[in-house]
Amino acid sequence: MSNISTMFSKAQIEKLEEIILIESKKPGCLIPLLEKVQALLGYIPVSVQNIISEKTGIASNKIYGVVSFYSFFTMNPRARHRIQVCYGTACYVKGGKEIGEKIEKDYGIKAGESTQDGRFTYENTRCFGTCGLAPVVVIDGKVYGKVSVDNIDEILSQYE
């Protein structure tokens, strides 16, 4: 626990232990447990995954596999705002790739990275199921449809 004591507050660590204790007793506990841990800490670093493994008996590679597979989970802290650009077929063909490239160029980040000022975390994702609105950008859960390289700056300017 000493490794995470420099990353998280004492209250967060105590709540983490409580979540693990309660959730690990339930069948099929792993994903709900990880969701609660991420809601508490904001992300699930490998050091926390190892603690979950030690306390639940779930293999650490299984936990890592779930965290790294599902896009909802992250092993790195996110910025204040999460930008997700759809790279599904319809969005990609209608300009999603160009929108992503503009964000990368303008903010000096690649997919999976955050701006140095902590304003944005940028991700390219797969289909949101809103193909009729292609290309789609989702910011903090809010869906923007028919986005273009010409209006992405206006959209992002709303988020400080």
C-alpha cells in the first residue's frame, strides 16, 4: 500500500479497501468492483490492480486484461475533459480522422494522452451507434454530431 499512499489520500485508500471488501463477496464482482474503484480514484493504475488481486484472489493478469480491454477503464489519470472522436467506419469516412488529426496537431497530444495543462484527454474510439450523425465527437458524455474540422474549435472552446 505504500506505493499508492503517495498517489491517493488516506480517505481514498480507506474507501478503496472498503469497496474491495464489499464488492469481492459478490458473484461476478470484477467489473462492478473496477467501476467503483475508477469512480473513486479516477483511474486504475497497475499498483491498485495488484492490491485488488492480493485482496480478492483474482489473478492480476485477469484484472489487467479487463482494465486494458474496456475503453471505459483507464490506467492513467484523465484531464478535466474527455474528448472522444469516433473512428468507426461512417465517422472515419465522413471526416473523423481529420478531426482527430486536428486535435492532435492543435493540442500537441496523441490518442490516449492529455494536454499538459490538464484540460483535455483525447481518445479515438469505435462506433457510438450514432452513424446518422457522423462524424461524432463526444465530450464528457455529450454527443456532438456532424462535426467538422471547421467547427471543432468552437465546440472545444466551451470547455475550460
